[in-house]
Amino acid sequence: MKKISSLPILLGSMLYSPQSLAQESIQIAKALGLSKLSESYLLSEQIAESIQEKTQTPTGILSGNSCTEVACQVDKAKEAGAQMLITVEITPVKKKYRATIGFHNTETGKTLYSKRVFNASLAGLKEILPETAYSSGQKYIDRTLESKTSDTITTENTETDWFDNEKEEGVTEGVAEGVTEGAAEESTETEEMPPPPAPVLTLSTLPFEGLRVRSSLKLGYYGYNQRSEEARNFISPNVEFQTVLPDIQIEAEYSLLNNMIGVDVHAGIAPFGYSLQDDTSTQTITDLKVGARYRYVLDGITVEGGLAYQASNGIGFLFTNNRTSVGSSTKDLSGVALRTGFITQASNMDIRLEVCETFAPIPVHTQINLLVEGALAPMSGMTLTFNGGAGLDLRHFDFENQGETADIFDLQANVFGGAGLKF
């Protein structure tokens, strides 16, 4: 097999056809879970070269596919005429990195065998995977090649042979033959597991992975309360009203460093009208947030914590023009926001629950948000997504006017839904 450069890999659908790949009974899919496509294919190429060197049999790369899950890759390999597909999924787990190596019968779509390999660093894990992929699945690789050579083993008999209960010897010493000295110093563990159920379509292998852009419309209850003891410069000692408030939201977020850091920007505007004596006007509540989150994985749930700059505003109703007219005015509530929460995946959807408090310099704005995002359909290298959830905004601040202070509290409770793209 000739070494495949990154450019032909990205143009794989042009350089390879199902007919040309049909001669290669074993194919390697692009690795899932890496941040760059070129890294994914490079690792797959290294695994293919290792297997080809050991077996002296052509081993192909499953190229020209935009699959983001194993089931899709298995289908593509079947179309290409392969008998076996080897897949790799890389996931950060606590302070380690885990690679799940799967060996799949493309005729039946079933997983014949899978092995988990752990390493303290991503570089160390990628270093040992080419050798480990062959050693852990050697029996299944050999039987695939034997079935092609003899052409006497039927699909039914092959499945019966491959689904035995013998345990494979994994890489237990930490390194495989050919690993560099630096990688040998890192500890590696392997773990055998039963064949997992066939995965279904998801946005990614990690929650909120990659670049996400989304828009949504919030709609819900808005309640306002303003209290001032003397009300010399405010229109009343107690001002209250409730209304239905629409809120338009646009946001984008991007994950980097293998999904351990997330950066995001969020903008929203919520207009409402009011009538006060002769004053009929429209006010808007705005929200702009730019920040970053750090993520730490704890047994399948990823805890998030971070900081952001948040710019928002509050509204006060007061006398103007020497108490000859009434109106409204806004107060800047911009400050540093401290936020925490968690993200996870369930029912093939990404889920985030977050609590955020803005200080300016005392606490002035509390936000609690639940976001659910899922995949709708693939679109030319990206995925159309849907999003929905619920939110609660509490603004609590003092408003000063000509030496007098009013205590203002407003509450915005809403549900929302929208659409977006995942790149």
C-alpha cells in the first residue's frame, strides 16, 4: 500500500472508488474524537501500514466519507466491498485518554470485538495505537484474510467462529514494540469489553464538540417590581407589571484542546412596549456575553467552570424634566460573570445546565439555563441541528436618580427553541 498524503485523503472520494477498494478485505476508518481531520486520517494510515506490514496483505483506508459515528463508517465500508472495518474512537476520561478499538463485520454490521486502551497523554496514546490495533485483533484479522483466501467460509460460519468467548491478550506492559522511549515512560492500560450495541447518529463523540452556531427564540413571562421609600423622583413607591416577553438569541461556541476548553459568544435582545400617562414607548433588555469555560470529565459527566464578560441593562421608571413628565431610563449592569455547570450526552443529544452570576461589582444578574441540542441532518460537511430548553433571568440592582435610590427586581422565565449548524 502506498503512503497516503493528507491532500489525497481529503479528496478521497475522487481518488478512490468502491471498485478499487473492494480488493482490500480489511479497511481502517478515520479516527473519531480528534480535533483535526488530517490527524484522524494520519492515525488511520499508520494503523493500516502496521497491519499491512504484519500480514503482507493490502490494507485500505476508508476515505471520502463524512461519517461522525461508527455505524455510518461500517455502512460505507460495506459499500466499498470490505469484509472487516477497524474503527478507533478517542475520548478524554478523567486525567487519561481512552481509545476504543472496534473490529466490525461489515456484512452483518455487528461488532466482533472491541478493546479499550488508556494512556496518560494523547500523544502517547496515538503512539501505541498502530501496534495495539493489530495485536488486540490479530485473531479476527487473520480469520478475515483466511476466509477471503479459502473462499469456503460462509458468512454464517464466520460469525459463529468469531463470536467466541476466548479472551485476547492485551497490551498490559504499557508499551508495544516500536514505541519511542518517551512514550514508553507513560503508563498504558487495556480493558476488554463485550461487543457494544450499534451506535446511532449523534452530533459528535464528545458533548458540544467542534464549532456550533445556533439561533433561538425565547418566549415567556416577564415580571417587574420597583420600590422606593419616598418616591420623590420615582413615579411611585411601588411599580409593578407583568407581560409576555419575546427574546431573540444568537450564539456561537467552539471547543479546542480536545474539548477541554470552550470559548463562546452570546447576544440577545428582548423588546417590550409600555404606556405610562402620556408616555408610550418601547424598551429593550439586551444581553451580550463573551467568555471561556474549562471542562473536567467525571465519569461521563463533564463539569464546566469559567469566566465571561457580560453586558446587560436594567430599567427604572422615574420623573423627568423637573417632575413635569414621566419616563424610563436604563442602567448599565456590565461586569464579570462567574459560571459553572455540567454537560453530558443522553438520547443522542448534547445537554448543558449552567448557572451564571454577574458582578458589577456586587451581584446584579443571575442566570440559570438548560440547553438541549441534537442533530437533524448532515449538510455538505456540516450538520443541521435543533436546540431547545428553558431559562431563568433575575436582575436585582439599585437605581439612583437625583440622590434617591430605588430597589429594582425583574424576572424573566422562558422556554426557547431554534436551529443551528455544527461544523
